[in-house]
Amino acid sequence: MIKKPSFVHAIYIATTPEKLWEALTSGEVTKRYHFGCQVQSDWQEGSSVTYMLEDGRITDHGKVLKCEPLHLLSFTWNMPGDETPREQPTRVTFILQPMDDSTLKLTLRHEELLETDFVYDDHTFEGLYNGWPAILSNLKSLLETGRTLPPITVDRDN
């Protein structure tokens, strides 16, 4: 069996487990830091997960694999229109690890990937190396300051 590539990104956030969990699972919060996408799920294992824009378009969807409130959240990840031949959907896992009374380590694992899932262009938010770090940085800013990062326009000339 060939091991498929994974994307792993860890970030340290000055917040509580409760606030971070809410930020990951509440649509009202996700739309503030996740490019306007509102997550919807009841977070029961086997339930659906959707990320939806305000106009109703679904950007990503999947099924809850594991939900341990304040500790771990894992679900499959599918993108509408992705015609990449896959044996199974990719999998996203968030692991929350308290470091002390005021800091958490949030580790994101995106697994079951193919080489085509990686975009090495620095002038886009597409692809795992560009999208996830931007989303997690925005999440960190929101939780630590109450504000998100200013909108960024990618300039291909620089």
C-alpha cells in the first residue's frame, strides 16, 4: 500500500478550549475567518458537514468521522466539481491540545491527498499550502484580537 501525502499545520492560539471549539463548529464564527464560509453540522458521527457561502453555494462537504468536543474533530472533505479520481475522500482532523491555562496548540491534518491537491503558487489561496495557513492565521487573529485579518488581494505582478 502506497502512503498518500498529508498536509499538517500547527498553530498556537491564546484562547480557551471552549472558544476554539466554538470557532471550529459554529457557522456564525467560521464565516468570519473562513473566506465567508459558514459551517453547518450537528457534529454527530456520520452526520453531514457543509461549508456554505452566503449565496447558498456549497464550497466543501463531508461526513463527521469523529467528534470529541474540546479535543478532536475529524470529517471527510469533498469539493463540488472535483473530478479527481480518488479511492476515498480526503480527511480533515483538528486536534486541540492545551499547552497551559491560556494557550492551545491547534493541529490540522488533511490526509488521503493526491499530488494534484497541492498548489505551489504563492499568488493564490488555492491549494493546501495557501488556503489552510490563511484560514488558521485568520482564526488565530479573530480569537486573540476579536478582529480578522484585513482582506488580502493577491497581486500577481509582485
